[in-house]
Amino acid sequence: MEHLAYFDCPTGVAGDMCLGALVDAGLPVDVLHQQLSGLPSEVRFTLAVQPVQRQGQRATQVLVHPQGEQPHHRHWAEIRTWLAEAHLPPAVQNWSQGIFQRLAQTEGRVHGMPPEQVGFHEVGAVDAIVDIVGTCIGLHYFNITKIYCSPLPLGSGTVKTAHGIMAVPTPAVLQLCQQRQVPIYDNGIDRELVTPTGAAIVTTLAQGFGRPPALKLERVGWGAGGRELPLANILRLWLGSPPASALTEPVVLLETQVDDMSPQGLAYACERLREGGALDVWIQAITMKKGRQGVLLQVLCHPELVAPCEELLLQETTTLGVRRQWQERRLLPRRLVTVMTDWGEVAVKVAEYTGRRVNVQPEYEDCARIARTHGLPWKQVHQQVLHRFWQDMGQES
């Protein structure tokens, strides 16, 4: 059973907002405390959970108070060792390590050093560590299997950091958003809206950025930011499951047209794109300016593969640019069943809609293998598989 989470971020995203939204959605504070106790003893803190008002709207704020002498600067190697030794559920451990690893790689690019030498300042503080690990604990508590996020308003102005006064968005936030091709916009608020911690959480865990996926909304959590802003400073967390009738997921359509490539080069480019994980690749004949005959090359891919697919298009074709469209595709629930034929087993894909069987399709490769092996027409094999399916399973629900 899939469980979906959607981070709706009208005023950006920060680690404490993510954690606050999860607690507001129903993550028990005692469960959070119990699992956070699996962190090493060096991470000493107390939690304060309180309801607050932001522009007249109720939300939950989670404050992390460090205890004792706590450094504000820790290296990636130290945090990685802590997480490896922590007593945490495997999923929480893997997610947390992935978030910090992405941060280390990003900070390394920003400062021109290997990730192993990166020292975290604000992100290495106890509150940031608890925000990241606590967010992963909350997502694991709700058995979340897929995470999505809205486009992000990055804010503007300046912010004081351990490296001095920096322009907003900070270099790390820009790098994180660029790596995942996050859609960004300006909401007119002159403040830092996306922190490195928040950006690292969503760019590591989210499968896509854009409009919310289709889901049966089961819970909503409201996580408060620390400041009052012209817009209610609240991250809204939507939790639910896919509709029973169909699954919807975000996809990106990439397209470009060319009129100066050989058919062999185009075929090779399409092959590379499919090998690179594109969901589908197709070509249409078109007439371009000055009556030139050309082709429209279109690629459908998951959001996380936009950058590598665009790179392949730019490297393997003669195009000078690529357009992209953020879309959603609807998927019917499907399952594979095995049908026994005179020539052996064949897998058959069965798709359903509102509990009714609406599409039955034998697997092409299985039919092609049998046709080649036995010297039969492919369509004969295909037809017998369908006949056997309806004969043996047509009455099943």
C-alpha cells in the first residue's frame, strides 16, 4: 500500500517547519523522543512543542534546545559516523545519511573542497541534526513511500551566516535546487525562505516538484516557521494514499526539433535516452521554417531524470536548446499473472479501473521468444495467450 506525502511550501521550507508539520499531523511526541534517543550521547537537547498563530492560523512549532556545551561546527565525517552508529530504523538512518551526504557534496562544490573536508556550521548544530533526523522519523512513522513537494519561493535579501553576510538565496540552496531542477518563484517576501536544511530535506527525499499528486487526503499537518511574515509562515503537509481507481505521478516532457541530423544519429540518441531511464521517447515528422523537413524529438521522464536526459539531448543531437513541460500522468493499477500455453509460461499484464478489468496484454518479449524458438508467427502466439487467459481466468474478479 502506497502512502504519499506532499510538502506545500507557500513560505518556503526549513527543517523545524517539516518537523512541526509532522508532529501536527499526528506524530506522537513520545515516539519522537524515544527514537531520537538513539542518537549518540554527544547530541544533547530538549524539545519544546507548542501551538502558535501565524497570521491568525494555528500551527505547531517545534523548538530544539541544545543542552550543555555544544559545538556549532561539525564535519561530515563526524556526523556520518554518528548516524552509522545510531540506533534508528534502517529507513530513518538511510534517509538521514542521504540528506547530509547531499549537503556535504553541495557545500563541497560551493567552497571548492572534497565532501570529506566539509565542515557544517549552522547545519552541524544540534537543532539542525534533530530537525533532519526527526523529520525522517516522522515520515517513517506514517509509512510514507513517496514524497512530493511544491515549487519553492526562495526569498531575497541577505542573511547572517558563519561565513558572513550572504545574499538570499544562499549558494548552498541555489546549488541544491539546481541539482534537482526544482521549479522556483518569487512570492514578494524579502526574507530567507528556504534554508539549507529545508532544501536538503526536500531535494533528497522528494520524487518530484510541482502540483500535488492525486491522493485521498487523510491528514494535514501545519508546521510553523519562526518568524511572522506578510503571508502565514506555515508549511502544510498533506498525507494520504493514491485513489483506488488510478495512480497519478508527476512527469516531465522534454522536446526539441532538429532538421540537420542523420536518421542513424537520431536512432542512437533515442537508444541512449531509453537506456538512461526515460519512460518513453518518440519522433514526429514536422515542417520547420523555410519549408525544411525536420523531426520533433520528445522525451517523457521522471522529474529526477530531467538533468541527465537534457544532457543526453544536448550531447547526442544537434539541437541548441530543450523545452520542458511539467505534467502528470495517470496510471491504472496493474498486476502480472502467468498463463500456461502449449509452449510454456507467458506473463500477462492486467490493468484495472474501479475494480474492473479494462486491459489485458501479454508481455511482448515472452511472445517474441516463443515465436522465434518455435518458428511461429508472433500474432499466433499472442492470440493463443489471450485465448488461454480468458479461458482460465476470465471469470476471476
